[in-house]
Amino acid sequence: LKNLVLPGLGKFTIVDDKRVSERELGNNFFVEESCIGEPRCQVVTRLLLELNDEVVGKFVVEDPATIINENLGFFASIGATCIIATDLPEASLRKLGLHCWENK
């Protein structure tokens, strides 16, 4: 996402229900020790926005798999044109992929 924000992606929304943990301090460039316990999507959004003040960033503290399984309309409501999904159950990824395919 950093490589999309730097040249001016326009806007992004991060959906994540996890909180920053000590474990992430060594493998996530966008978290700091002072952020432990905070919503990860909030912290990462804040730090990504520091890279480019022309980009608009939002965050949603919610389980992405829940959104996929219960509210696929969410993606249209935020105007999503590119969706990057990681660390999700295969069933959720398949459902999201089908939704994207059908709604181009």
C-alpha cells in the first residue's frame, strides 16, 4: 500500500480488526512501540498519510471476513476500485473474488 500512496493513489480504506502487538514491531514498518494496543488499521492509516498529504485515507475497525460474509455492498459504498485482501479464510477470499468478478 505504501508504494501506491507515495505516487498519489487518491484514496484508500483499510479494514482490520486487529490491534498492534509487540510481535509486529519487528515486521511492520508502520507501527511503533507507542502504538501497542491501538487498532492496527488506525495506526497504519495515520502513518501512511504522512507520506503524501494529497492522499485521503480512512480506516474501519472491523473483521474484513465479517464484512465479506455479511455486507459485500460495503465495497461499493466506499467506491473501491482495487481491493487488496490478505490473511483471510479461503472461503471469504473466494466470495470476495466472485463479487469483484461479477461487479467488475
